[in-house]
Amino acid sequence: MQSNDVDLLGQSIDQLISNLPQRISSPLYRWLKECPDKVAARDHLGQVCTYRQLAERVQQAMDVLRGQGVGAGDRVLLINENCVALIVTVLALSELDAASVVVNARLAAPEIARISTHCEPRLTVCFLDSAAANVHWQALTTAATGTVVTLKGARLGLLPGKAETASTENDANLSAPQRVCSMIYTTGTTGDPKGVMLTHRNILFVSAVTSVLRGMCAQDRIYCVLPISHVFGLSAVFLASLYVGAELVLADRFDAAGTLQTLAEQRITGMFGVPTSYAKLIEYTRAQGIGPEGMPRLRFVYSGGSPLDPTIKLETEQLFGLTLLNAYGMTESGPTICQVRHNERLDSCSVGRPLPGMDIKVLDPQGQPVVQGEVGELYVRGANVMRGYFRNPQATAAVIDAEGYLNTGDLVRLDAGGNVHIAGRSKELIIHSGFNVYPPEVEAALASHPDVVLCAVLGEAVEGNENVIAYVQPVVGSALDEATLQAFVKPLLTSYKRPARIVFITQLPTAPSGKVLKHQLQRQGRGAQPIQWPLQS
């Protein structure tokens, strides 16, 4: 760990880890003692609560959840959008040693059904003040009996699951820090969703370290529009804010005009967003004639969730009069692996140095270390690395080796200062507006149309983002067109997974085995070249 990190943390990383609280909910009770009447959180629904009121709501939620049979090791599916009731429920489940399976209510019904089938929740909770969650609730309760309860003004729909569910990886026999507190799904294929098991220690490590390295403090008012169903919003924003005793200002979805209004009216000091969010702010302010002098005064702005475009970085910095600080991670690392420290000013789009206490390796395809400046695949080890994928030891073993190193699947290079630069992705993962999109899932939805013979889904780089592009081979003589196919997949896929463009091809290129040769489509459709080793900076 470099000396300036020691200065920022005020202690060694080993001391920080040994002093971590037991549960992600534990910091709440520190602030309950120290500043009970300080505002802890507020949301777009008008709900405002102090730390005292937050603790009271957590206790009420615990009583309701216990009444539904929820206990240690259980999984509870939360169909949600950002709101105070959501953070209350996550904290209540933490106190009960149960795991929150946080799912964005804007997912399509089949997507949520696959996650539910896989995780076998003791209870499903729909946050009925969300219109999107209400739609799911109406669909769920047509075939089963549910209960609606009111928690301090918030309406929750409760749907019991199986009478008996196995404990999450034998959690009942583990100490609190080792127990799974959150499961976040990365559905790699339609039939094989993967539940990333994150423990209290995993998330508290990220919350503690990143909040300090970002310079967050109890006087901050943090804007959280990133979904708490995404690990970035859960760990690095919501729980990091709680860790330092800051005020959390929650929004359910991003809107440029609404965001600027909230930043000003709520006197926000810190904002986290994906590059697309900043691009939309730039576009909006330009259209409205708003310059730097008309912008709210923030203390810091952070970007993460997808690659940061240099133009977006520069224009955001000019707009806010602040350095746009970058970070990088993945769900399996809770999420943060690298971040630019708040006292650093990097001109590049580097994601900064690895978090203190993390070990990294950058290897070539033969598993040998690359020299500085060359590109290789990144492997990481640290207190934030997930326990594994729920009930999927084979998938876990494929990404975490015997020494505990997680294969990120990402291609990076290191500069002389130890800063990490993302060069690309060795996996087919597409990141659209900060959300993970896995091609097999989109391909399965497209292929379910009777007039589709073959299809392939790729990512297409655009300014500050990555779009989903589908190549489709239709049945000979079919009249299938893009509008019809887009309408067909709309109810099957949430909005960020739907193709931005569908290209019809008479014959997709295939290998003798029948596998579609995506690299040929990349060259034809994007002008991209296949990755060659070794890669140079």
C-alpha cells in the first residue's frame, strides 16, 4: 500500500479490516448513538428519516420479516426501485442474517421469474410505491396469495416462498462477517443465472475503503440515482454513505433536468454516475444554455460502471469545475477494484490504482506476467472478492483459482505510476449505460421468435457507452422486419438489454460445428480487428 493511502485511511489496511463492523447494518447503530437526529436518508417519494427514525423503521421491518418466517441464511427477493423503504429492508435483513436478493423492478417478468426459481426465496417483497414493482405484484398475486403491509408510509407486497429453504451456503454456521448479506444476479444465459454471493465483509471492505479514498464524510449529502439493485449503487454509494454517516438522497431513475434540480435543491455535495449519465447532463445543459456558472456547486463527481470516454470526462469537468474521478470493478468484487483517489488529478481516463490491500496480477494467455505497459488479463485477490456463485461450484472454480485470485476477464495495462488502464474485455459482456448485458440471454429471446434461424449479439462502442447490436438470420422467405422483432422481444427483455439495432443477414458466418463466428461479424459490422497477442499500449 502506498504511503498516501496510509495517510488517507489513517491506519494500515490490516487495522482497517480488523476493525470492520460485523454487519452492513452495524454503522447505523453507531450514528444512532452519535447523531440520532441527523437526517440519514430521503427519497423522491417525500420520505425523510433521521438516524433514529431509520433505526425504528428497521426494527419494524425486522418484526414483519420475522413474522413471515425469515431467519438466518434465508434469501429474500426484493423487487424494487430506489426508495427509503428499500434501504430499510436491506438493513433489516442484514440484522436477521438473511440475504437480500435485490432485483430491479424494471426487469422483464421472465427475467425475474428465472432469478426467483434459481434462488428459491423464503419471501418475495414488492415495493408497491414503485409503478414498475406494482406491475410485477399484480402479476404475481393472480396465481398466489400475498399480503400488503404498510411500514411508516411505505406499502410492501409480501409473497411467501417455500415453507423450507436451505440456508445460503450453510450460513447459519458462520460468523456474521462471513455470512452472505447480498446476492446480485448476473444472468449469463437464459437457463443458467448466476447469483453472486457477497458477504458482509466483502461489502464492508468496499464501503469503508472507497468512502475514505473518496474523501466522503458525515457532512456530505450523496445523490444516489444508481440502482441499489446494482452493486455499484448498493455498496459504493448507499452503504458507503451509511458507513461515514452521510445523508443519502435517493432517486428512482435518472433524468437530466430532475437531477440538476435535485443537486441544487438538496445541496448535494457528491454525485456518482455512469458515463452515460454525464453525457446526458452535458447534452441537456448545452440545449438549455446552462454553463458552468449555472451549475450546482458539488464537492466531487465520480464515474464508474462502464468505460469513460475522454470527451465526456473533459466536458463533465468543464461543466462542474471538478475532476471527474474514475473507478472500475465488477459484481464479483463487490464491486470496486481500482479507483482514483480524491486528492489525485489524472488527465487520462485511467481507473486509478487498485484498492489498498488488494493483490493483482496481469497475465498473458499462457499465464505469464506481462511487462509494464503491455496488455494482459487482470486477476485480483482481496477482502472484497465474492464467496462464489450460489449453488454453482463449477462456475466459481472457473473464475477463482486455488490461490483466491479472481479472473476479471478484463484486459488492462499498468502505467509507471501503478494506475490501471482498461484496454478491453476478453469476455463477450456488453456494458450498456452501466448495466451488464450478456449476449446469450438476448440471443435466446430473439431466437424464440419462430422466424429466426440464427442470431448473434455483439457490443458496439459509441461515445461514452456500448450499444447492443443483434445480427439475425431469418427463415427463408420470411417477412420478418426489425419493428416486428423489436416488439416481440420487448416483453422478454428489460429496456437496457434490448438491441439498439437489428441487422438482418441472409446467412450468418458459422464454423463447421455450427457456432456463429462473431469475430467475422465484428470486422464486417464495426471494422474491428480480432484481439492479437501480445497487445501493446
